[in-house]
Amino acid sequence: MIPSYHSSPRLWEREIKQEYPPSFLMVPEKNKGGFMYYLGIDVSKSKTDYLILDEKGERFQKPFSLENTREGFETLLKKLSEFSLTPENLLAGLEATGSLWENLYSFLTEKGYKVILLNPYQTRKFHQALGQKATTDIISAFVIADLLRSNRYLSSIVPEEEIEALRELVKLQFHLEEEKKRFSRRLVSLLALVFPEYEKTALRNVFSIASRRVLEKWPTAFDLAQAKVSQIEKVVRSIKGNNFNISEIGSLIETAKNSIYSGRAREVRAFTIRVLLSQLDRVLSSLEKIKEEIDKILSPKDGSGSFPGSNLLSTPAIGKNTLAVFLSVAGSNGINYPSGKKLIGHIGFFPQIFESGQTRKDNIISHRGPNYVRKGLYMAAVSSLRHNPEMRTLYNKKISQGKTRKQALICVAKKLAQMMLSMLKSGQEYRPERVFVPPTALPRFQEGAPVS
């Protein structure tokens, strides 16, 4: 049962803090700034709804809607001026839904107004606590304004522009990697039908450049059986590192002639393979461009030779891709997270526990937080087992304690995140001797003294 905010505000606040990972957030002081009016903003694609409450929770003016245009933004300023609402007596708030909030947030902050960016999870819980059964744009604006008035809101941190750019690139990279996997799985599945014997031929590395170029010309076993050695040799000749020699090409054609492929729907399946290869080429090209853009951001901007987080690259198995993922959530200096525990909570590296009476479900990893960050750190954990002796020791320790391989890898990923946050704040290089040092003993390392 969700508690009523008005009857038990502290119970409501406690529930919010328990259910939502308390990181990348800060709790403002009560009555901070001495604001007298609260502007709730509900942003949609084409228009924005506004509602103003006074200190007592009464509507100060009739709610209004404006289009998301330059004229709409200027009209908002005129209305606020007519209502005698200034940056000194007005606190505004809006939800961080998608990226629709960004333009209005920037406009109001540039005009001097204080704008609070709220997490949708918190506003949804507050909506329920108020007992609002309906959901409309005006009600959503009212909920936001009343949450601001309560002084119990959790304000999201808006990252600097460079980190925001890095986050956009990393998220796009994650989605394209998922798209690449889908195309690859579909291609292998179809190729196993139209040329079941391909793994015994030079096409066994189906995603190499040479194999993709050959399949574009001759997608099925039937097509390859009609090809000539000179034709295939001409296609792969200019491709560096290909494994197609004359004997391999001859063996490929001979295998295709003896293939068990029935030939059903050959033309359509050939067309499908060509489309999949085309899409795969597009994704691979885009991923390469994203990598170049990330390298531009993670490169020295002055003569110092360093950039935010450059010291993290001294950690074995941590490369620029993992660094980009980490900075996209931690920021350039990590000050948004007072502890590693807060960071882990935001990422979602914690179990979901369900117990009720005699019923108990197996704990599973939480799905809250950015999934692209969890994946990036998990892959870094996998790599660190080969390149980082300290992380390999931690992994083996967790396995000996009875954890599964995946659980042990998640423990390694959590440790990597905590170490990287500490290094980001301190600016120090990776020091293996600090990995397993208790927090109470860390001050000894400030001067490089060994732990007894």
C-alpha cells in the first residue's frame, strides 16, 4: 500500500529512497532559496503545460499551455512577468523524460530561473501518494509543482555539455551493437539453410570483409556453384588479409555444387542475405565513426597531454570505450557520487529481493539504471580476468564462495566501477596494492606508505 504524503510525508520519503537508487541525485535543504511560488512543467512533443502553486498549495493562476516554439518560450516569460514572478521568488521543475526537457530547461536557466530536473520515477510515486487516480498533462504539472513545494524532491544533476555528448555517443553505440547482433544472428541462421556446408569452406569466417563481398555476389550454394574461380579471385584479390587462395576458392565451388540446399525460395533468400549484408555494412561503418568521435572527446585539449579520466586508462583492461561508458554516467570528476555505493545504486548493480511469508524468489539483478553502462562494465570485467591479476583474484574468491560465474563477474564489474570512481576523484594512477585495502587503511596510501 502506498502511503499518503499528506498524512505521513516522512514515510513517503523513506519509500522513495528505498525503492529508487539514491545516486546521481541530491536532496535540497528545506525552504532553500525562500521561494514563494512553484511552477510545474509537463513537456510533450508539440506543447508544454504549466501550472503555478503558491506556498499554501493553492493555484496561483489558471493553468495554461504553450507551443514548443521560440514564440511559446517568449510568451512564457511575458506571462511570468505579468504575474510578478521572478527568478527570486519562483522555483520551476520538469521531468527528465527523454530529451524533450532540454531546450526549455536551457532557456529558463539562461534567463536566471532555477529549474529542478526531476526523475520520472519519483514524480510517479508522488502522484500515487497524492491519491490522484487520473493522469492528464495538467495533473502532471500539478504533481510536479506540489512536489517542489514539499521540499522533498530529489534533483537530478545535469551534466556538462562534453559529458552529455559522450553519453549520446555511448548510447547510440550500444543500440547499434545490439542491431549488429540481430543482423548477424539472422545472417548466420539463413546461411545455415542456403549453404549448410559453409563452415567447411573459406567462408567459415562469415563476417570477414572477403566473405561478405563474396556472399554479396553469390549469396547461396546454388549461386556459388555457378561461379568461376577467376570471378571469385577477382573479387577478393584487393582485400587485405583475405584467406581465399586458388585452392580454397576451388574447394568452395566444389562444396557448393555438392550442397544439400534444396533451392526453395532461392531468389528471395538471396535478396534477404544481400539486404542483411548491406545493413551490417552500414552498422559497422557507423560504429567506426562513433569510435572516432569518442576518440576526439577523449583526447588532450591542451599541451598537458591529459583529459578527464585519462588516469583511468592506467588500469589493466580499461580502454577508451570503457572509459567513455564510465564518464557518461560518472561525469568528468565524479563529484555527483559521494561514495561508490551511490554509483552502484544508480547503475543498477544490485539484486532485486522478493520475500513474502513462505514465498521466496531467486534474487535477480535489478533492471534499473542505464543498461548500456551495466553492459560496458560487465564486458570490462570479462576482459580484466585475462589482463588484471587483482580482478582475477577477486573473481576466483567469489567463485570459491559459491557464486555463479555471472555473479562473480558482476562483483568484478562493481569493483571496477568503485575503483574508477575513486581514481577519477583523486586523479591518481592505478595502484594494484590499493585494490583490496580496507577503507580505514586508505589514508596510509596518501603518502605512498605500505600497509603493514
